Amino acid sequence: MQRPEAWPRPHPGEGAAAAQAGGPAPPGRAGEPAGLRLQEPSLYTVKAVFILDNDGHRLLAKYYDDTFPSLKEQMAFEKNVFNKTSRTDSEIAFFGGMTIVYKNSIDLFLYVVGSSHENELMLMSVLTCLFESLSHVLRKNVEKRWLLENMDGAFLVLDEIVDGGVILESDPQQVTQKVNFRADDGSLSEQSVAQVLQSAKEQIKWSLLK
């Protein structure tokens, strides 16, 4: 990556020697604009993920920091984002100091939100994984009706992709396998509970007959 021209240039040989020795890059000048400095890497890539219907109403949403601490602020943000993006063919928007990637599917709009300096490709990988994983869970019917009928599965999908703002998985096949495993595990647990209750009923019945 080329250094911004505002940084002081090293004396001949000085920069090469520092690079070979693994030394630090030249420090910025006092009062240097923050935009010229490299952002510190962070695992917390995603600020929010939400899905709206084609009227801009929330169907599913998760926020991972306190940028919008109240439900009222979240809903206002979602409305503004929807108004800005619902009539455009683009897949990326910059709004309110944030980077937003989105996708439309029939009567749904899927959004992934990151900070203004976040890598759009990282956010897009989350969006693509979310859409393809939902497509599998909803049997290729990524639309409002099927989403509402399978909301538990949709939240499982999202939890496998992002946790606390950290991207856990971007491979939809891995996500669907984990979701299927958790769903199967849940059904087995419910079956076990039912068996325990049935056994208890039988024991009470026989104890009363004695």
C-alpha cells in the first residue's frame, strides 16, 4: 500500500533499512488528519443485520453495538435506510457514517451494516452467506411468508454467521450444516422430554392402581 503524500519521506536508504529490520512505519505528524492514519484492525466487523419487507417494516433485526441503543432509534434508522435504498439498483450505500450492503429478494430487503471504514467485501460476504443460507432453510423461497413461518430457523442462521458483531462463518454450506445439527439436536431434546413426561405419567398411573 502506498504511503499518503502527506507523510514525511525517509532519507535515502532509511525506509528500506527499516523495512528489512521489521521496524515500524514512520509516525504521523502532530495534528495529522485522522483520515490519513490506518485504522486499527478489529474483529467487530458488523454493527447490525436486519431484514425488512417491501413496505420497510422490520421482520428480523439484530444490533451488535450501542450506535442505536433504543428500539425507536433502530426503527428510525431502518426506515431511513429503506427509503434511501429501496428504489436503487446498487448493492452498497453509505449513510450516516456507515457502510451498508443490501439485497432484494421478491418482497424482502436484507441489510448488513458496518462502520464507514469497513471493507465492503467482508460485509458482502456476510450478506451473501445470509441469503444463501436462508435460501436453503426456506427451500429457495426467500420471501416474507416463508420467513415468518420459519423465523426460528432464520435466527439460527444469523447466529451461526455473526456473534456479537464478529463474523463466525461465511460459507453457507457450513452454516446450513450447523443449523440442521442444532435443529435435529433440539428435536431430540424435545422427544426426550416427551418420553420423560410419558414415563412419569405411567409411573403415577401404576402407583394409583396398586
